[in-house]
Amino acid sequence: MAKLHIKQNDEVVVLSGKEKGKRGKVLELRTAKNRAVVEGLMMVKRHLKKSEEHPDGQIAEREGTIHASNLMLATKYDERSANKN
């Protein structure tokens, strides 16, 4: 298992990709693949089978994963941008 520079419940900023510049809270870490699930970012759609709760099935939207190298702690990001000016 790899060690990551972020932990669960940390606030992070996305450094690259389609969600660049957005912030969110880390919900889950997947250390085997060096990825994290961030609240409200990288939303993906998943089709769910028919069940008693959803007799016609359902298309659910949930968070996807972001590679840990594309994330930075929000405190470090704010500190870095403050030092540039």
C-alpha cells in the first residue's frame, strides 16, 4: 500500500484536468491505485439494475476518482498563491 500526501477529510485543490482549480473534501482514498474520491468532483453516471426500490432501473450520478498527483492540500495551495504576489 502506497502512502499519499493527502488524508481522508482533507480539503484539496485540483491542479490539472477538467476540474482544474476546483476544491473539495476527500471522501475516500484508494491507495492501491494512488487515487482519491473528492466530494462533488469528477461526477460519473452509473446505470443501476432494476430492483424493488427502482422498478425501472436508474441512472445514478456519483463521484469518480482523481489521481493523487493532480491534488494539493488547499492550505499549501493558498500559501503558494499568496507567495507569488
